[in-house]
Amino acid sequence: MTHKELYDLLSTLGIPCAYNHFEGKIAPPFVAYTSISPEVFNADDYNYSMDSNYQVELITDKKDLTLEERIEALFNENHIPFEKLDDVWDDSERIYIITYEI
């Protein structure tokens, strides 16, 4: 999956979406994603494939199970395997950070 494909998919949620960060302050809810270590298959000094992996963070100001379920359904409907890694309350920012790895 390319950055653009992931961006287009996450944009269907109807909330702001960006790669890595937003310019300026933005109010939750929003989604930010980053590229993480790709899976590389190589042999004989050649990379045969390099599959991108991403970390997707849902940021909300209150626990929003409906939005989490919508994201998970979006991944499932598009046959994107995912792991839900963290569900963290950031007291200093007063936000929830829900992290998915795809």
C-alpha cells in the first residue's frame, strides 16, 4: 500500500488525516500515520520486494468506540491486516491516542 492509497482510504472516515503531523494546531478527532520499518525480501544481493508498514494513530479528546470500530471495519473491509497496539490517555495534552499497526 502506498502513502497515497492509505491517505485516500483514511480520508473516507470524514475526519482530518495527515502523514506524520499537521501544520498548526488541529482539534481532535484526527488521524495521523507514519511509515515504519518495511518488510524486505532479499536474496543474492537483490531486494525482490519491499512491503510498506504503517503506524496509524487515532487522536480523540474523549473515548470514541464508534470511531475506533469504523477504522477497524475500514481495515477489514479492505483486507488490511492490523494490530491494535496502544490505547493511551495523554494527561498533559488531554487526548486519547489509539495506535494501529498495518
